[in-house]
Amino acid sequence: MFQEVGTTEMGDLIINVGPQHPSTHGVLHLVITLNGETVKKVEPHLGYIHRSIEKMCESLTYRQFIYVTSRMDYLSSHINNHACALIVEKGLQIEVPQRAQYIRVLLDELTRIASHQLWWGAMAMDVGAITPFFHAFREREVINDIMEQTCGARLTMNFMVPGGCMYDIHPDFVKSVKDFMAFFRSKLSEYDEMVTNNPIFQARMKDVGVISKENAISYGCSGPVARAAGVVCDVRKLSPYDVYSQVNFEEALETEGDCFARYKVRMKEMNESMRIIDQLIDNIPEGDFQAKTKAVLKLPKGDYYTNVETARGDFGVYIVSEGATTPYRIKFHSPGFCNLSALDHMTRGSKIGDLVAIMGSLDLVIPDIDR
Amino acid sequence: MLTTLTELTIVGILILTLFAVLGLVLVFMERKVSAYMQIRLGPNRVGYKGIAQTLADTIKLVVKEGLTPNGADKFLFNLAPFIVMFGAMLLMAPIPFARNSQIWDLNIGVLYITAVSSISVIGILMAGWSSNNKYSLLGAMRSGAQIVSYELSAGLAIISIVVLTGSLKISEIIASQETGWWIFRGHIPVLISFVIFIIAVTAETNRAPFDMAEAESELTAGFHTEYSGMRFALFFLAEYVNIFIVCAIGATLFLGGWMPFHIGNWAGFNHLMDFIPSSIWFFGKTFFLIFVIMWFRWTFPRLRIDQLLNLEWKYLLPIGMFNLLLMTIIAIMGWYF
């Protein structure tokens, strides 16, 4: 299956980019066919970080399997956990207290901002600007501190459990989040000054990696990649979960479908996330942070599906239950996998530099694709 | 004969020392500048405020094994870093570091600089080709296309000063700026040449936003991917010394070199300015330009190869040519100050 390093009969150069390469953001292996500087074909090879998470989940109970999912899309671990908690709640018809719903959505949105910040830094780095990466991490660090305060962890939170949250929020949570919002608002304009309005950056991003609305749908793209092509696909809007139905926010949409449109969608999403946090942070209701649940959870026989909107797109969980304490079969639908499948379509005919920019704009997290 | 040989040897050793010191200073400066732009501290452990950091790095690079990859053309692979280094060293000769301190004031100084500065591209192509690595090859081809293109613009920018001065000799170019630096006296065409010069030399030295030859996110490390140890250090050193040299040339041609800040015939003011040693003027101007080039690197994204060549052939070169024409008219009519 793996092509030999060499040239094709046409005299095109075949290069293995990755699994160890600075721009693949992990252990992704791309076999690219080059004609000079022009990319003719891109073939992703997966499996370097496959940990068979789905199979592992099948031998863990409904309380335990949530912890494994933090390791998939580690940049939106809260949201992964949220999806798993939701599906168990749906199966057992657990009523989640309002307070827990508020906390979950707040943490989800903070996670989304943190994930987009990291993407912003990495995106700028992919097109050659190194400094923004450090600026992005300065802001992300504050979110990580907030997470650490409340969840005790900075990356793999494991905070959401069936029926609510594991603990109550830290007494300082509201204050730290408000401080962060004020701090981040003052920095977002710097982001625009340094990167968005830079003519070189715009020249690198505009009309690069274009995908049409029809193709975005047929490749199954979701999240900012699809929304940049004009596909309405925000799960938070289409099938609201927890308190998303009560907050006001707009779905960030663009129509161009190029890298710059994806960039703009994510920048808008950060603003929308801040809007959601603003609406919720002052109104966290008093009450329980967790519903009373049985000690041993058993999903009734049948199959269940829930999807949520992670920072990368539509994340779905499918469980087939035989009525036991562990799922009979579990399947995750990860947004990164579908977005990666469109890479070849977007890249054909562009330059090597564009390939890197397109990969950056897809915001791939490889453990999410491989699982 | 023997005395000449001794003199040449001593001068050679001094130049080599200067070379090494410049490398150390510039690498340290780059790390500190980038650190302050990236809200971190930079090296601050080895020596006082980290000034011995580059020395420690050099020792590490010297004792490190220099690998030669399988299938590499060993002769060219080992030769390439020396050619790049050699090109940088040769360029040291006509640069005046202070009043009356120039190693070789040859009468075609400017021509010599433009000619010798294109030697390094041979070394880069050699390194890329002989490494037997596709990333290196791509980096070298990019570098070749880029340096050859941007040399034209740099050359045209330099010629506009030659037109004003009427001489190719470096010492005469500096002497002609006694009543004020060309950048202030030469109207808008000199300003345009100066901007074109800075853009072109940034590209010629393979610095961001034109670091296509290295482009770490695309080509891992470009033409020097396979180099390690001291041979890598030679490329590294040559890069920084090249930056120093192009900035020194820019300072000499446009900002008066060691010439203090003079205004026309204000004798008193000029004497006051002469009080500051000429070497301080020279290094001050050069390091200012170096800072500007470092500033580019740490704030700009990288251009794509086709955009890079478009910029040169569609914008810089036509503007440069028209500008040279304008400059010639101004010089003939004596419309400059």
C-alpha cells in the first residue's frame, strides 16, 4: 500500500510528509505527488496513533468510558465528555439540574475558545509567522488556569459525568472567567492587527484550498470547514442540547470556502463563544451540580446516537446497548476524519506552501482522526 | 614578499576573528530580539544575562558528529558549507568599518560586492543537490530561483547610488556623502531604492518573509536538512554574517557608512557630530538595519514561492528600472541637494 520513495513514470516526485514533520500537527503521514512545486495528489495514511479507543470503551462501564474520550480530541476534551454524558442521560432519561447545564455549556465554550486560540497560533506558524504562536498561548494559559481551578486538570478534564458535573465550580470561577473575558477582548484586536490584516497573510489564505458548498456536504465536512463554504451545520443551533436553546448567538457563516473564510469563521466563533459566556456567567442558578443517579448504570436495550458541536465540528457518539453495564458496540463520528478526507480535493493544483496552509486551516487533531 | 605574506596572514586571522565574533553577537541578538517580540526572556542562564549562550552552543556544535547521509555526493556535500562561508568571507574585504579602516579599497568595489555575493547560491544549490534528500533539493531550487531574481533588484538599487556618486569605489561613495547621507539628499528615488534594497537583500539572505529555502513548516529545514554539527554551524554562521554584510552595504551606500550625520555646510554642527567615533556610526547604522531585518522575520508570515517571484518580476524590477531612469535624470540635472 505504501508507495516507494521515488518518482512516478511521469517524472513526478513522490514525497512522504510525516509522520514526523513540523506541519502535520501530530503523526499524520501524507504521501504527496509533486510536479515541481505543484501538488498533484495527496494521500493521507492514518493509524500511527490508533489506540482502539472504541474497543476499549466497549469493556468499560458507562461511567468509566467517558474518561477515555478525553484522549481523542484533546483540545476539546470537555465537549467530548459532554457528548458521552449526554448519550447516557438520554438512554436513562436522567434530568440534569439547571446549574450543571449552565456549568457544562460555560466550560464547553471556554474549551472552544482555547482550542481556537491554539489553532490561531498554529495557523500563523504554518504560514511562517512564529510570533503569534506565543501570543496565542499567553491567552490560552489563562483558560487552562481556570480549568485547573475547577476541574483539577488542564488538558484531559474528565469533568462531565452522566447526570451533571463531577464537582461544583470553584468559588472564584465566575470572577476568573470575567477577568479572562476582559483580558481576551483587549487582545483580540491585537490578533487582527498582527495576522488578519497582514497583506502577506491574506495573500497566502485567499483563494487557497477552495471547497464548494456541494463538495463540503458530499465529503461530510462539518464545523468551521463546512460553515466557511456556506453549509448551515452548527449542532448547537440545529439540535440544541443543555442550555444552548436559551442563549442568543449567531452561527458564523462564510460563502467563499477558502482558507481565509475558514479563518474568519473561527475568529467569529471566538466572539460568539464570548457572547454565550457573557449571557450565562452572571446567571448560574443555585442548586445541585449533579443529578442523583443509580450506582450502576445500565442502558436499556437499543441503540442511541447523540451529536455535539466540538471546536472542529460535528462529533457524534453511537452506542448499541444489550442492556448490560458496558456498551455492546460504540462508534464515534469524529469531525477531523471527514475534514481530512477533503484535503486531496482542496489541495490538487496548489503549491507545497498551500498544502501546509490548508492543513492548518482544517485544524486537524490527529488522535481525533485515528482514535 | 615575506612582509606582504605576513600582513595578509595577520589580516586574514583578524577577519576570521571578526567573523566569529559577529556570528556570536548576531545569533545572541536574534534570540533576544525574538524573545522580546514573543513575550519571553530568551537565553538568560549561561554567563551574565545569557551572553555566553551562543558560545556554549558553538562548543556543542563543534563536538557534535557531522553525519553524511547514505547516497550523498560526499565531495560536494562536504564542500558546500565552505563555499557558502567563503562567499561571505570574501565580501568582508571592501567594507569600511571606520574612517580609514578598510581592508581592500578596490576601484570596482560595488561591482565586486554584487559579483561575489552571488557565489553563495552555488554553495546552497550544491548542498541541496548533494544531500540526496527531496526536501533539500526543493529548498535549493527555490533558493536558486529566489537569489538569482532578487539580485537584479538589489543591483539596480545599488546602481542608483553609483549614478549619483559617479564612482564604483566604496571610499569615494562615502566621501561623496560628506554633506549629508544620500537617503536625505537624493529625493524620493533614493528612498524607493532603499526600500527595494532592503526587500531584495532580505530575500537574498533567505530571511523571513522570504525564507523559502528553509521554510521549516513546508520543507523541514530546506537545503541544510541533512547537515549536522560543524557543517551546519558553517551555514548558520554564513547566514548571519551575510546579514551583517548586506546591512553594512546598505548603511554604506544609503546612510553614509562611517560618515557622521552631517548637514550641508553647518561647520559647527558637523564638527560636533565628528566627535562621535566613526566606528560607532558605522556599527550603529548597520545594527539598526539588522534589527529591522530581524523585526521582519519575527512579525511577518512567509510568502509563497510564486508570490515571491511575482513580487520581484512584476513589481520590484519594473519599479527599480523606472526609478533608475528617474535617478539618472536627477543626477544629470543636478536636482539633488
